[in-house]
Amino acid sequence: MAKLVYRFQFPDGRTESLQVRPVVPAERAADLPAWTALGFHQCANCPLSTADTPHCPMAVGLVPLVELFDKVRSYDEVTAQVESEERTVTKRTSVQRVLRSLMGLLAASSDCPRIEFLKPMAHYHLPFSTQEETTYRVVSTYLLSQYFLRQQGKAADAGLGGLKANYRELQQVNAKMAARLGAIKLEGGDSSVNALVLLDVFAQSLPESIDQALEELQPAFQKWLHVNRA
């Protein structure tokens, strides 16, 4: 994954930054908070064992974010700047909306087995994407992964059934992660939990609404489809 830095400027003039990078499992094991323990609100569909994996990979990835924003209210305004080698993106919005983007990136960058299918999206991160843009990217990423499977001679999904199944699994993960974050004493802040709620709303709606969402994207392809009509 390319180097990414999220920088934040708050109305009171305070500035903070967070560099997104792969988590080294052992580097923080000694001082990880209790809410990152795998057995604490462990997902029912989690294939990991506490004997081999003491800490939840996704929770570990979210620690820097929680530590940075645990005293911030979700409705506070913030100017966020996302810097990569290719471009810089700036947006002024609520903390909740910014953290939705960052939390999705950190989660997809983790070693959680249930979010493995979103790793390519973390590699090609699009900050502050709309729901329509996210749907486009999710579906395109999934279909491209199936193309690569066919190229390797492996079984591939001819439709989107596998994607819908993946998101149903992700719903369980988000619910348990919300329980983890909800157990933290946030000292007046609520941004981390609320950002996860926004992510979960999308995860819950996608399996049932994906066909309708794709219909809404179809006009962008209409001219190409007309030209290539058999």
C-alpha cells in the first residue's frame, strides 16, 4: 500500500496527523488496550483463535485512530488533508465523515480474514468517497478479482453472489467492532463509534440494494452499451 498521511486541522487551531502503514503485530503487543483482545466481543464468524492470535487484527489497526479522536465529538467540524505520492485531497466536513473514510482504510488494511476481499480498495484508496463511488469501486474490485481467478484456472463467481455473501459476513464484524468501541470510555467523544455506524449502514444495505445501486450507475455506461449493442 502506498504511503498515506491524514492531517487534521480543528477549529481551535489544533492540528493532528496520522500516517497509515501496515501494522506489525508484535510491535505494540505490550501496550495494546484491553479492548483489542481477540476474545473481547469476538465475532461469531471469526476463524481466528486466541491461542494463535491474542489480539483482533482489525482492532489493533484502529488503535491509533481511537487514541487520536477519543475526545472529539462526531459532529465537530474539521479540515482533513490526505497526502499520498500521487496527490493531495482536502475536505472540510464533520469528524464523523472523515473518520468513516479513515476507518474503512484502516480496517481494510488489517489482517482480519473477513475483510480480505476489500484489501485492493485499501491499496487504491479514494478518500471521502460517496456511497455511489464506493459501490462502483466495490463491484469493480470484486469483478476484477474474479477475472484474475479465472486467469489462474480457478473457480470464479459469474455474478455478484460472493460479494453479497462477503458483506453479510462483514455486517457481523462491524456489529462486534461497534461493541468493542462502545466499551471504551471515550471521555466525551463519540466519533469512532459513529464512524463505524456509518460504515455498517453501507455494509447492511449493500447485499439487498446492490442490484438497484447498479441500475443507478447504468446511465454512465449507456452510450457505450448502445454503441456495442449486438
